[in-house]
Amino acid sequence: MTEQQFEGRFLGVLGGMGPMASAVFMARLTALKSACTEQEHVPAILWSDPRIPGRPEGYAKRGPDPLPWMLNGLRRLEQAGARAIVIPCNTAHLWYEDMATAVSAPILHIVDAVVADLCRQGVTAGRVGIMATETTLKLGLYQRQLEARGYDCLVLDAHSRARCCAAPIALVKENRFEDALGPVADGITMLKRQGAQAVVLACTELPLAIPLAQRADLGIVVSDSIDALALAAIDWYEKESRT
């Protein structure tokens, strides 16, 4: 056997933001891949470093800068052989340009993945609700790209964002998933009442609060940014496999 046969298309996953979201991403990457044998699944390298400083605090200059930590993880993934990289953390994408220029491997953008997922679910225009961290919403990470593609974006009021987004995100980081379920479901329902045709869970902690089996009961299309990113990674791998 030669070293060359071990090379190939590896997906790099920059994780740890938070660690459970990274673990769930890896599980969904496997669950969503159509495969008859284990050898048909996506080879992946996970760099899960929960020491990366908080992204909202870092972006607001209220805490340490997370960018050097994220760049370290990206470079480690590239050194390990990653041919493309995903980051299952939405707020981290506020540094996307800095990260994309630091490595030669393409970084699949989570917002592009969500737009593709909305289209896949039949929502190609109209009103879309966004649930995310306050920083992600304030800086328009999703709004800019969705509005450029013809969507109208809806967000909850400040009080509801605190109760239905910020609080459950913190609960998920404490592994208190059941406590987070009610507030997230309430937020989705409120956006539906405002006329949303779909709701984007634009923080990778939020999908962890809503079990997949319970989403159909919400009566609205839900775009899960973890699943959307996993599907984008699978698309990348399958396209690369054909070249």
C-alpha cells in the first residue's frame, strides 16, 4: 500500500462553536448522505475547539478576538488534507472574507447553503423569518443575501428575540435541550403569524432545540442551518467525486 491511496477528497469541519452543534453536524452529514455502504459516506476531519472565544462578544469588542483561533483551526484542517471546509456556526461567518483568504481550500458559506435549502423545500421567494443571535441579525448576515435573492425578511421584536432566540441558545449550550424547545417553537409560531412562509434557524444551537420529528407539527417550512450545511457539503463531495 502507498501513501497516495490514502489521499482524496476530505471535508474539513471547523467546529467547537458550540461543540454539540459540531457533533450534530457530523451526525447529520452521515444521516443525510444517500449511501449503501459505509465507504460511500463523506470522509471528514473535525476540528472541534470549544476554546474559541465567543463570536458575538468578539465581534462587539467585548471579549477576545476569535479570528486567530478560527484561522488556526482552518490551517490545521488544510494541513490535514481538507479539500473544502464548512463551519457549523452562523455568527462565525461574519469573518468569512478573512477566513476564505487565509486558506486555499474553499469554505462553503452557510447562508448560501440555507438559500439552496429553501429552494429545495419549494420556498423560492416570499416572506422568510430569521431566528439567530442578536449579532447575526443586527449585522444582516442573512438579510442581505436573502433580500438580494428576492425574499422579504422578518425578525421577532426585541423582547421576543431575547426569549425565543438568545435564551434558548444559552440553554442549548448548557445541554438543556428540553427547556429550549418551548421558546423556539413559540418564536417560529410568532413568525408564522406574521406571514412567514418559512423560518430559518440561523444559529446552529436552535435546531438542537426542535427535534426533527416535531417540526412537521409547526405547520411551516423550517430551514435548519445544520442540515442545510450538511447537504451543501454532500453536494460538494458528490460533484467532486464525478470529476
